[in-house]
Amino acid sequence: MPEEKIDFKKARMKAGIEIHQQLDSKQKLFCGCSTAMQEKEPVAVVVRKQHPVASELGAIDAAAQYEYLRGRSFHYHVFRDETCLVDTDEEPPHALNREALQIALEIAMLLNCEIPAEINVMRKTITDGSNTGAFQRTMIIGTGGWMKFGGKKVPITQVALEEDSAAIVREGENGNGGKDPAEENGKATYRLNRLGVPLVEITTGTLEDFSPGQLQEIAFMIGITCRSTEKVKHGIGTIRQDLNVSVRGGERVEVKGVQELGMLAKVIEKEAARQLELLKTGKKVEKETRATLLDGSTRFMRPMPGAARMYPETDVPPVALDDVWLKQLREKLPEPWTDKLERFKTKLELPADLAVQVVGSDYLDIFENIMKKHPKVNAVVVANVFTSTLKDIGRRKLDVKRLEDRHFFAIFSELEKKRIVKEAIPDLLVNFVNAPDEAMGDALRKLNLTMLKPDELKEIVAQLAKDSPGMAKERLYGIAMGRVRGRADPQDVLKAVERAAKK
């Protein structure tokens, strides 16, 4: 049966979004290890158990206590150049990474945050094994921010700079909450080369009167704001989303680990539906943390953490922020990609969906450079090459990474000068993948893509019409396009067909 359509406004659905974006700094947040995360084979394994401790106020966090009672042991893979004694919690943290701090501050400024005069590092108790010290170091670097969306201001409660956690390899429970017989009971294995990689955590305020689809768009806009700095990591696992979802009559539920942005709306819908179903049957919505499953549903993970898990980091002194340095950062902020997106839609006349694809593409820089150098080229044609054509070529098992900027500039220079037509671009790109050092002229002659002269085109079409008298104009156009594709503009072919059809 189809799922019941939910009226999210009537259900008074509220949501909050947390974006976790890895920063592309050379070193980790509190040591000199590389953030490349390229090493595959560990050189050692460290085994630990973790215990919760009382906060400064004497309370033990419920989530930490729950994880402790699971009785698991944690096995950590150690790597030669991407882990050190700081990662294994056998050495105090080094000084705060200033490169990472600068990137995080730029993001906070782009989100219109207030920047504190002093940065204070805190410890956040986490005993699920994802941090060897049973805590995560985190610091607030911006508060009270906002971003525009659909004519409204979306509140950004805070931006924090923190250590990423260790990456899970496997654990003794499967994704459905049951025991995995292939894995030792109560054992979890992690890779330490991700632990300590700098990331920003961006937290929105409570968002009402937004649909799940709009909430997904907001998350996307926050993500591209981070990418505006051009100093954040790309690829699977480098950006993750957590959610807080509630409905009328229920409790706030935290949903962890939405790995794909395209799944965010579905996760919100399913979690809201789950809560509404509980209330409909007279059951209580528990205030808890749940994990995201592959189909967008969620499972119980642990109780909701509270304020008791936060306490000061005594090994890292406060960092005073110099007003002159902050002023210099503000003056050199890059154009926010939210503004870039609007400019692409208005000045370059890109359709909204295509503009979004370009902004989120790894080819954004060269797209902009081509449009600056060759402004007469149709922006939609250029955008489609980078968002669609290259993907099609890649599906043919061809290595598009062999293409260099010079190939694209050469192709679009020829297009601007009307020496080629847009239909020739895919063949030229494939040619340069296979023969990257070949000259443009040689490629055009070899592929028979040299533009036809008007008289040559006229003669080809006239001969086709003569060979098949009485042929329908549409049929004649199709045959003619097949004969001259890549060597003549389709509009010129259509005009030649219409002239031939009149005779």
C-alpha cells in the first residue's frame, strides 16, 4: 500500500540540522599527522575499554553510561604516517592548528556569525569507541548566525570547530540492531587515520514551516557555503548530516549519520511518520538518539546525551583572537556560493537545477574561467559539458582525468569562433582523452569535424533531396543531420532543408 501523505504543518513538525564538514587542512587539529587518509594497511592495533566519568557537576551523561554498559572492547588500527601518540591518547594534544581555525572562521563569517574574542576548547564525553580518549575536543567559533532561504532567514545557532571521530570498520552488531555472528561479540574496530581530522559542525536553530524537501535544500545551501572557501574536503564521508526531528505531542529525537544529502528529506519524512504512528497508537515518543538505515528509516542507538557530557579541556589553553587578523579575514572572504548560484541563474541564464549542479561540481573553477575568457559561448552548453557530457564519457570506462584545462579552453575557443559546433564537443573530448597531446587542427581533420562551408552544406542537402524526391521535410532533416553531424549547425541544416524542400 502507498504511504499515507503527511501534512507536516498540521503535524507541527520541527527540525534542526547539523552539518559536519571536514576541512582540507594539511595537518590534523591537534597534531602534525597528515589528513590525507590514504593509508590502507595498519602497522599496529591498539585495544581499549572505555568508562564514563562524572562531569564537573557530579553527573554522568546517560548516553555515555549506556555505551559503557554495552561492555564492548575497541580495536584501533594504527597507521604509519597518519596516526601518532596524540591519536592513541598517549600524548597530550599539540597546539591548535591555525590553518584549520582560519578555515572554520571563514565559514562562520560567511554564515554571518558573531565571532568570540576568545576560543575555549571543551571535551565532549563520547564512549562509543569513536574517540580513543572517550571524549571529543570541540570549540565554538561562531554564534548567532543566519543565511537566507526562500525570502526567510534560517538561524545558525552556532559553528564549532572539532576533531572528527575514528572511522568504524566493523562492530559486533549489524545495521538492524542484532548481533552479527561473523564478528566477535562486543567488539568494535576503528581506523585512527580519520580521528583528529578538523571539521566544522554547523547547527541550525529549530526550523518550522519547512517541508522535508526544503530542509534538504537548506542543508545543501549550508554545504555549498562551506565549499565557498575552497578549503574543505570533497567525496564520500567528508560531509555528514545529523537531524533533530519532533512532531506535535512528541519529544525531540536525534537522528545520526545521514551520509547522502539526497536522503535527508526521506529520513525526515520517515522519522516524522514513525513518531506520528507511535502517538496515534497511544505510545510515547522517547527522547533518544537513532541511527539512519539504508532505506531512510531509523533504529534506536542510545539515550539522548545531555549537558553533563561537556567539560573544559585543560591540556589546551584558550586562544585569543586578534581583532586585526579577524578584520583581514573578513576583507578577504570569498564570494559565497549562494551568491554565485544566484548570479549563474540571472546573469548566465542557467536553469536553476543546472546552476545547482555546476556549483556543486568539481569543475566549478574552470567553468567560471571559461565564461570569463569566452563570454560569447552559451553558458548552458558549457555547463552541460561539465555536469553531463563528462559523466557520459566516464561511463564508457574512459579516464576523463586525463583531460586538462587547456583541452577545454581550446574546444570552447573554437566554439566561440564558430569553427566547430556544440555537437562536435563529445567526440573531441574522447579524442583528447585518448590522445591528450594532439593538436586541435589535427583532431578536427582526423575526426572529420571541420566545419562545412555554406555551399558545401547546401550541395549535400540538395543531393539528398534529389535522391529521394517527395521525402517529408522532417525525414530529410534527420538524414541530413546524420550525414553532417558535428560539421554544421543544426539551424543551418534546417534552413538548407527548407530551401531544398521548396524546389
